[in-house]
Amino acid sequence: MGITFDESLHTGNELIDSQHQELINRVNKLADSISTTKEKNVAIQTLDFLMDYTDFHFSAEEKLQEEAGYPQLTAHKKQHADFVKAVNDLKEMLEEEEGPSDAFVEAVNRNITEWLVNHIQGWDKKVAEFIRG
């Protein structure tokens, strides 16, 4: 379920790419923790760990877009807000369960792992192109 930071995820912007690598490391830690330990507290702590860095990254990315005059900034911010909501929903789901269930693992894969890959390959690559152009 983990993500490999390969050429398909490179945007060409050094700042964004280095932050994406850290974000992916944290997503992979979450995936590992929920598939191996099945402990609720570990999963909650790992979700919090992921969100701390996500907040930092989204702020930095949005600031970069603002400074560049990126025309899709508002739509991009909405994408980020949707991701934060999805993670918060996952945390609520986890808090109601005894531990990471199969449904929770599936939701993490869909709402975090797949979302992040699609977001980087679509939205973030467009930002990097705009900044380069």
C-alpha cells in the first residue's frame, strides 16, 4: 500500500519535491503502522504525525503559489482542505473503532495514498510548470 517517490511524482520544483518525499515517508509510516500493529493509539499518533507535516507542507505550497500569482490557487486550496477533512474523518472513524479495521485500511488507501499520488501528478505538477514557465 506504500508509495514510491519515483519520476512520476517529480514536479521539477526542488522545494515541493523534497516536501513531497517527506509527506510520502509519513504516509508510508501510517500504512505500515496500520497493517502491522493494528493498535489504535499507534495509528492515531501516526495520523497526527502525518497531519503536522501536511499542515506545514500545504502552507508552504500555498504561499509559493500566492507569490507566483498562480491563477488556480483557490481551487488548489480547496483540494488541500478536502484532504484535511478526509484525514480528520479517518481519525474520527478510528477513534470509534477498537483499532484499524479492514475498512479503515481501505479508506486510508483511497483517501490518503491514492489521493496524494493523484494530487501530486495532477495539481502539483501544474503548479510547478506555472512557476517554471
